[in-house]
Amino acid sequence: MPTASALLQRLFDRGSAKSGGDKSVADGEHLLDSALAAFLDFGVKRTSMGEIARRAGISPATLYRRFDSKNELVEAVTLREARRLVTEIDARARTFDGVAEQLVEIFVAFITALAQNDLLRRLLGTEPDSILPRLTTEAGPILAVGRGYLAEKLSELRAAGGTDDFDADLVAEIMARLALSLALTPDGLIPVEDAAAGRDFARRVLLPMVGVRADA
């Protein structure tokens, strides 16, 4: 069975191939930028392939040669958002030393990136009937990928720190479910807008909850 990172890479490669084809990577990125901008302006349902093609400076026929349907284009945009999330988490975690502080930063990066994602917030606000089932009653696959990715990162962190103080799978499960919940309902006692407050929450609540010492 492929690891979570292998699965994510496979999806990213698929998205990159669909968005780029025989064009340059820059052209593929411009097309995805155009689609994302249209989705943010009009929502997914109200955005036509013609509007995306117009913004990208190509003909609708050219767009359909690269994407068979709007659903495929939505998937490619979503996969790029996921890639950006992974890149941001990795970069932010590397700026901290120690198992505990890196775990705190992974948690904060994960919840803030999800809760503040412009596309997700747009869809939750304007198309809840289509997006909510995928994030609630049908959210198993999303949670599985998020949990798997986080578990891998946490296992690497645990090994690098020379500690067995926490269960990487359990911590990943808690983080993935909490992040999804906060993305759906960001208003509450857990801070998602203030990174410093989020780190303080993680040190006071998350670390003791999952059995990680603050000095680890």
C-alpha cells in the first residue's frame, strides 16, 4: 500500500500533467491561477469553462484538450492548493528546533492554512450544499490522506528527536480532525487567526493531550 506522501505525490504529478501537458510549467500555473481567480469571483458552480479560458488567454477548445471537464480542472486546482499546504507546513516546521516546538508549528500551520484558505471559505459560504458533504459525512478519504501525511511527518520528527514519547498516528488523527473542524467552524475558543495564540494553545493543550513534553 503506498504511503501518504507517495499518494500525495502521485496526485500532484497527475495534476501537474493535466495542467501543463506539452506546455511549459509556467503556462500550466497561469491556467490554474486563472481558474482559481474565477472560482473565487463566482464560485465553482457559476464559473464556466469559457470564463476560465478567457482569463487564461486561450480558446475553450484548447482548454478542453487539456481538461476533459470542469470537474478535472477543479481537482487540479484543489491538488495545487494541497501542495501549497504541504510546502507551507514543511517550511514553517523547519524554522523551529526540538520535537515539541516543531510539532506545535506543524499543528498551527495545518489549522491556519485550512481555516484561512480562500477557496475553501468561498465554497463554504456560497456552495455549502456541494462542499459540506465532502467535508462531513463523506470526509473519510480526506481525513485519511491528511492523517497519513501528518503521521509520516510526525514519525520523521519523532525519529529525528530520538524519542518515543508520542504515538504519531494518534497525534495525526487528532490534528487532522481538529483542523477539519476548525476549517468548518473557525469561530470559537481555539485561535485560528492568530499564529502566536495558536502556538500558546498547542503548548498548553495539544502537547499534554498527546503526551509530548514541552522540552522534548
